[in-house]
Amino acid sequence: MCGFNNLVDGVRPSRRQLRHSRALSSAENGLTITFEGLAQGHTRSSVSTFRLQLTNPTPRVIDSAYCLLLIGGGFSNQLLFESRSLEPASSISVEIVALIPQQIAPGAYELGLLIPGQMYLVTTIYVESETGSPLPTLITQPAECAPVLPASDSP
């Protein structure tokens, strides 16, 4: 489990500026991932924005799918699914806009970025709260993402 850094050069930023960031590299295919966003200030039934940067330093195209998961109290809620193709020696930056569900209780949750077969990056975010630890996490780490289907108009 990887935590994101809340301190920069030993100085705690203001609450609204509190950001977490982590860069990891997958030895399997060379993909480098940077994932950033606010740790606090999330509210139910509203959108939260995160930034994902994918870098492909290899001489070949990398096709990668990823999903964003909100985890707490033994449940997992997939907030987003996307698939990208990265050209050789290229980098893309993606703004991820995710809806925080209304039905969850205020508190601490794990926010996980899953790239199936490569890595799972997780941090703590606070929804309508500023303290606490995430509720018990899932027994097993998520391994798959599922494309999110559009809502049906039929009953």
C-alpha cells in the first residue's frame, strides 16, 4: 500500500492546498504513473478532480486501462473507467473527474487507482471530514476494472 505525501519540504500547506502525489514505475513494461489530488475537502454528491500522468519511455505503444475506486467498510465503488493508448516515448496528462457517492457516510476512505496486471496505488481521502482512518479495507486487492455502462432509461 502506498501513501501519498502530505508534506512538502517539511511545511504543511493550508488545508485547501493539501495535495498528495506519488510516482511509481512498473518494472514489467516501463510505464510511469503520477497521480495527484486533494486529500481533504471532498463532499458527497459532488465531483472531485484528480490528475493522472502516464509516461511511456519505451520504444513501443502501450495500451492501458485504469479505474478509480473508492473503498471503505468492506465495499468497493468504481468511480471511473478509462482506456488509453500511449505512443512510444510519450506522456499524457488526464484530468479525472469523479462523482463522490451520496450514500456513503462522512469519514476517511481509500482512493485506489488500479491499472490491471500492473499496479494498484492507494491513498486516504476525507469525505466531509478531516480526521480518521479508513474503515477496514477489502480483504483482497482489486484486480480488474469494468467499463462503466451508461444508465438505461428502461425500468
